[in-house]
Amino acid sequence: MVQIKDVAKLAGVSVASVSRVLAGLPVVSEPTRKRVLEAVKELDYRPDLAARRLRSRRSDTIGLVVSDIRNPFFTEVSRAVEDVAFNHQMRVILCNTDEDPDKEASCLELMRDEKVSGVILSPSLKLLSHFTPGDYGFPIVLVDRYERGIEADAVLLENFDAAFRLTEHLITNGHLHIVFVYGAESATGRQRLEGHRAAMLKHQLPVCTEGVKPVEDQAREAALSVLKRSPLPQAVIASSGLILLGVTEALRETRMVIPRDIAVAGFDNMPWTQLVQPGLTVIAQPTYEMGREAIELLLQRIATPDKAMRQLVLRGELIERGSSAARS
Amino acid sequence: MVQIKDVAKLAGVSVASVSRVLAGLPVVSEPTRKRVLEAVKELDYRPDLAARRLRSRRSDTIGLVVSDIRNPFFTEVSRAVEDVAFNHQMRVILCNTDEDPDKEASCLELMRDEKVSGVILSPSLKLLSHFTPGDYGFPIVLVDRYERGIEADAVLLENFDAAFRLTEHLITNGHLHIVFVYGAESATGRQRLEGHRAAMLKHQLPVCTEGVKPVEDQAREAALSVLKRSPLPQAVIASSGLILLGVTEALRETRMVIPRDIAVAGFDNMPWTQLVQPGLTVIAQPTYEMGREAIELLLQRIATPDKAMRQLVLRGELIERGSSAARS
DNA sequence: CTGTTAGCGCGTTCAC
DNA sequence: GTGAACGCGCTAACAG
């Protein structure tokens, strides 16, 4: 194995100079710099990362801790995080928590053991409820989930406003009797519920909700029971992509025709939402952008740890499709 | 920071004994063992991974190199890999290549620099064409993509047979004029094409294919042109989930009714395939299982590097839905 | 601007 | 069964 002293020998300089060149320190003269780089190329020298990390106490690694990478939102976020990290010569290590506080704790310990430069975290409701960024030895940026008043960096959707606009859109189209199916154990779900509630109150309409665990099956079950009610509601809103999937399955099972029998709308512009007849009206989250913003915020935090915490609130886009068309 | 000598001091033993206990070596006496573990707990000692890795020359890290984590197949695989790795106290680092040979090379170099224990790789057609596992300093398990004759561990679908069965299913239902839209730059796509071709030849039917880049847009475009043909084909088969998405979009744009105007079938049982009226017939890949098998094969290879290479070929399940119903 | 040198924290030989 | 001591490959501090 070729190591730094081999490079130093070939270039006729000390190991310190080699180290300086590789670190990009501007204190080396151009001639030495050039000779070192030649020697590096000549020998195909690869620095030993373990040794570097031991000595420098830095890992150049970012942790990504989410509930489930299979959630399309997090899939997209992870892709963005990996892209930016790769461009910054940093690694990403991934951890799935399944919303389980114990597993969250293990993952965060793992990140501490790895001495990660920072973590992008999507916390469970429980963890979020008593979250303090200072409890960990590394900076953390929250993504998707955040509660007002917490002193932490975060990137999130304007959940309240998005749900408000989506609800008003349905009301405008004449759908007044709406059931809001939402993730009861999710910060996001609750915030979207508040936006929905505000819109209904503004129009003096009764609020009718159905809290579910944020799982496709549960949402399907809940939707099936809603669809058996008499009178049938005029519309259903789903507070997340997974729940929208469950609701749509229920609609299909009961052979309901959208929007003739019932209107539908929800969150997350997944590829299939335009395929389901007659197209599903959704709030599209800028998911890739959220991931990119999260890691860039994290990199800034790493660079300047003492700046004030920031919350970046992005706007969702209302995509109107046939599923919420006006009642005739 | 608490380190190994602190533990040794508190337990009243040498650092060597602490190291032996933590490594699980069976040469330590029960009393010392117990006292060491108590001291570890007492001090909440966490071994420094960088130091351990430098010394032991092992990283306990698995690399996952795929074209795009957003491809639902790889999303599921990555979840499986992460689950198993977590249970084995190993880390996963992720790399997206976008099917770009240069990026593949960078990712594999990155893995070498990280001194990963092994890599799970889904190679581009180009990389696969001259792939030799010995070229890298670590074991590699191929997933999803493989070419007969290559001396490498691999986990894949029985592509030929699956495409054969899917095609025969359509033929049985009276769809004789079939267009096969496939990923021309993909090993998987080509193998599935061969299976399709064999089925068509067996029934003495003409083979009609449409090679596309494995991107949703391209598949949509190709399908649109197919749908303009006269006479209209009786069925379309898509060789992957992404292509099936594009084809379905084209069908929707042209207001075709499935299967009255044209029948459809494809690969990958994504959640939305049952939502699109009247449900899409697909070959379901055991994706999670493939990921699990891949990392378990890798762990075995790491444990016993000299055993013969193995290829694990899993069977896809034909899920019949309305989109391929018999012609009336 | 450059070189010398002392550790970073751990695993592992080798004596005992 | 146990401990002392060396060195993994590198960075940073200091001296020149």
C-alpha cells in the first residue's frame, strides 16, 4: 500500500507538504505543489480515510435519519442529499427508524459513534415533542417535521397554508361536506389538519375528521368506513401521499366514480396521481428542493455553528386535476 | 472523551483485556470480563470507530451503488440492505450513478477509499459488459443485472422466463398483435425481450419491438408513436416499471380505454398498478427479498472469500388484472 | 514557505 | 489468562 511518505519521497519533500497540498492549504509554493500532485498521480496515491479521520477528528460524513426510505418523499430527499454530499466529497449514511423512538435513539447514537459532521433528521412526533438540538454532539437539520418554537434548523412545507388552500379549492368547487383523513401521529398531519379546520371555519362549514396511523392499510380501512356513511360525504382530503393511496384504493374497491360520486384531493404529487382517472388534485411538495435546502443548510451550520437557527418554509403547489372538479 | 484506557483503569485491568472483551475473544476469564463490561457501562464508553478502523483495516461498511435510488426497485432493495446491515452492526453508504460509467467508476473508487467490506452493485450495461469482480479490492454482489458466463455473485430475476410467461398470458387471452417496449440500454430489458421473443416464436407470431432509453419520458413518447399506428396493436408490454409508467401516461393522454382499445401489461408491482383502471397486469418482483438475499450473499462472501461464486435467480409472480383481460 | 515530530485511540504482538 | 509496548497512516503544532 502506497502511503503519504512514499509520495513525499518521490516528490522530494516532507510528508507535511504533501498533506498541505492535499488539504488545499494556500501556504505551499507552486513548484512543490506541482511536484506533489505529479507524485500523487504517478503512484496513484489514495489517502487512508481512517487515519485521516482519526487524526483530524472529522469524518466528512452526513447522516440521514428518516422513518422509511420507501416513503417517496424521503426517497427524493435522500437523492438530493446524496447529490449535494457527493459534490462536496462527503459520504451519506442512511438509517430507517420506522417512527420508533427506540430505533431513533439507536440511529442517533450510531451517528455519534460515526462522528458525523451533521445529521438530517425527520423525527417522530414523540422525539419532536422534546427535541433539543444541543443534546447531540453534532448539528442537526430537521426536515419535513417541525413544531413552532423549537430552536432548530429546519426545512419544511407551509403545511397550514397548503391545507387551507386545498380545502378552499374544494369548497369553491361546491364540495361542502368534506372528510379530512389525516395522520394523527404525525406533526405534519396535525398541522395540515389545522389549515383545513381554519378553511372550514372561515366558510362556516362543519369539520369532519378521521385520524389514522400513517399507513396505507389503515387509511384504506378508515376510508372504507367513511364511504359507508349516509349521507355520503361530498369529498375526501388525504393529508399525505400514503394516506391518499389508501383512500384511492378504498374508492376503487367500492367502485366509486371520481368525482361524480365523491371528490378527492390530497398531498404529494406522486407519478401515479395523474394516472388515476380523472387525475388526482394534489398539493405538490418541492421534495428534491427540500432535500437540497436541508443539506445546504446543514453545510452552512457546520461551517458557521454559531449563527442563529433558521427555518426554511417552502410553498406547495396546488395541482388541480379532475378529481376535484366542480359539482354539476 | 472517555477512551479505552479509562475503562481499563476503572476495571483495574489493562487496555488489552478491555479490547479482548469487546472483541468477544474467548480467552478472558469470567471475572475480568464482568468487571470490564461494568466499567464500559459505567463510563458509557464508545469505542472510537476511526481508531478501530485504522488499526484493524476494516470498516464494517457496505457500499450500495445503484443507478437511482428513486427507482422503486432500488428503493426497496436499499431498505432491505439497510435493515440487514443494521442488524449486523454495519453501516451502509449509498451512491447514485445515473447509469453513467464515469460516475460508476467514481463511486467504486470512493468505495475503495472507504475500504468497504463489500459492495452491492447494479451495473450499467457498459460496466457489466467487461465486469470482473477481481478488479476491485473488495467483494461485489451484482443485483438485478447480470450476464450469463460472468464469474460473479449475483441476485436477479428470472427475466427470460418471466417475460415468456407474461407474453403467453396475453396470447392466451387473444392478444396476438403485441408491441414490446423495452429498455434497449439495459441488460434486464434485453433479457426480457428474449423471453418475449421466444414466446412469440413459439406461437408463430411476429415480433414487434420498440427500444427506448429507460426513462419515463422516452417510454411515453415511444408509446405515443405506437398508438398512432394503423392498425392499432392489440397489446403493449413494458419491460420495466418506469416504462410501464410512461406507457400508461400515453394511454391516458390518447384516451384509450384499457383493455377495450388495447391491452397492457408490464413489470414491477408498484402500488399504483392496481389503481389504474381496470388494474394493470404485471410481473411482481420480490424486491425486498432480492435486497435481503444480496446482502446476505455478500456477508457470506466476506466471511468465506474462496467459495465458488453463486447466482441466485428468483421467480417473479404473474399478477393478473383487468388490463390483460380476454378479448370479447 | 518547509521539515521534524508528537500524538490521534485502538488492536495486537510478545513476553510473562 | 494478562499486561506492556509498538505502530496503523495521517494532521497539526512548532521550529526553522
